Amino acid sequence: MSSTFRAGGERRYARFSTPNWEAFESAMGSLEGGEAVAFGSGMAAVTAALELVGGDATVAVSRRLYVGSSQAVDDFEARGRFRVVRFDRETDEAVATADAVLVEDPTNPGLERVELAAIIANAGGLVIVDNTVATPIGRRPLEEGADVVVHSATKQLAGHSDVLMGVVVVRSGDLAARLRQFRTLHGAVPGALESFLALRGLRTLALRVGRATATAVFLAERLSDHPAVADCVYPGIGALIALRLKGGVAAADAMIDRLRLWEHATSLGGVESTLERRARWAHESPDVSADLVRLSVGIESPEDLWTDLCSALGE
Ligand SMILES: *Cc1c(COP(=O)(O)O)cnc(C)c1O
């Protein structure tokens, strides 16, 4: 833990470089198959990736996007940094003509699938993929032809709900150098302790993702057959489930109140199972239905999680 380093050595000042960043970045680079640059939060990573576009640029973003990223691109546009266009389909003209495209698959929180291969084939500019929900265990977008991968490392990468961090991974050394320079100049650096904790999280990433994914599949199958459930979406990748109950918002809030093992909390990707009705946030996109509950499946006993859900659903 050091903010400065003795003069004359390999390192100078911790905003420029810190050993713990490099250890985390080396592991992330291997996981995603590229060069990783760590940031102080997922949003700092998304921002740094978007800052790769030049002046007078247009950025195309999927209409279904994590609300924080959606608000951030609107803020960039409001301040005149770049124009924003929203697209609905992979084949939309906007994808082909924009200087950069930002996309998630599956989307957070609706868990809709986007065909990444079609976006990559159609895109004329930089393809930026937010891979937070899938994790590099689920998919490696750089290998599929994306230019930039961003993560909220706060979620499954660090995995224990105790770290806020982000990371950008790129294929080209030139993009990595520009990202590092942006981080040094603008200062959205991760802490040394956070980097250490995130790296420790990566040591068990495959185990946690494997367990949480298997449990999510198990729970989604049972929930789909439950008489109180109107709609249960499991996107086939990751550890999130999007649930809607026949009783709507009131039934969702009642279920959340009655749960004892599942924690009512925002965020996702921790070892503990959490859930929330996303529309409780006033700033959530109006495209997200009021009764949608996003479940983030942890690594507890699958039967305990199911028993808790059943008793909360009143069956
Ligand atoms: C949480 C999240 C972010 C933002 O990450 P922070 O670490 O909260 O800044 C970005 N994208 C997705 C998909 C997320 O879930």
C-alpha cells in the first residue's frame, strides 16, 4: 500500500502505476485474451472506453443498456462530447455508420440476447462490449471480433460485494496505451487494496460462476413451472434471472419482503444471492417493466434458495 515510490526506481507515483493493478490486469488479460487496463469502477471503465472516440463522433448504443451506461452516454451528448444514436436491431443502419457501438449481451436487467456476431459484422467503427453479465467464463468477445471489452469488476469478477472496480480489455497495444494515458491524466484509478481483492476474486471466478450458473438454471426451471410466476427469463448464460409474477408489483414487493436467505439489495454477482425490483429506482429506463425482479444467484445451497423462494411465493 503506497502512494509514492523511492526516486530512481522502476516506479514513481501510484496514479501512474501500482504493482497490484498489474497483477490484476495480467490475470484479466489472460481471461479475455487481450491487454487489460484497470479502473476505479465499472462506470470509469465504460467512460474510458467511450473516450477512445475522436471529436465530431457518433456513438451507437443498444436501446437496452445498463441504466448507468445509458445515463452516461446521454451526459456525454448533453455536454457536446459526441452524438448518441440508439438502435434496436443488430442490422440497423446506425450500427454500420457510427464511430463506435456500445452493446451488452445479455442486457442488464431484462436479460434480452443480442447477436454479437451480427453487430461485429455490421459495425463500421469500434465495437465495445460490456461483458459484465456473461463474464469471460461465459464468453470472450475479443475472440469473436470485438475491439474493446468492458467490465464492472464490482460484480462477478471480484465477486464478494466488497469492491468497486472496473476494467477495459483490448486487443491492440495502441488502444491499451491510450487507455493507460487517459487513466493517468484523468485519474479514475483503482485502489491497491481493491486491486488485490479483485485479483483474489479472480482465483475462484470459474468455481463461483460454474456453481452460480448451475443454480440459476435449476431455479429458472422450477420458477417457470411455479403457478405464481408470469414470466421467467434465463438467458442461457450468466447467473441472473429476470422474473415477473402474476400478481405484478405488489406480489413482487411482498415476495421480496418475505425472503429470508435472499438479500434485498442492488448490484449483482456476489457470493450471496440478491434480488431487487429494478423499477424501484426512479432513474431506471421506462423500457424496464415495473414488476421485473432481477435475481442474482449466489453460491449458497440451491435447495435452500429454492425453499426460501417457495415460502416467499406462498406455496
Ligand atoms: C454495474 C454495472 C456497470 C457499472 O459498474 P460500477 O462498478 O457500478 O461502476 C456497468 N455495466 C453493467 C452491465 C453493470 O451491471
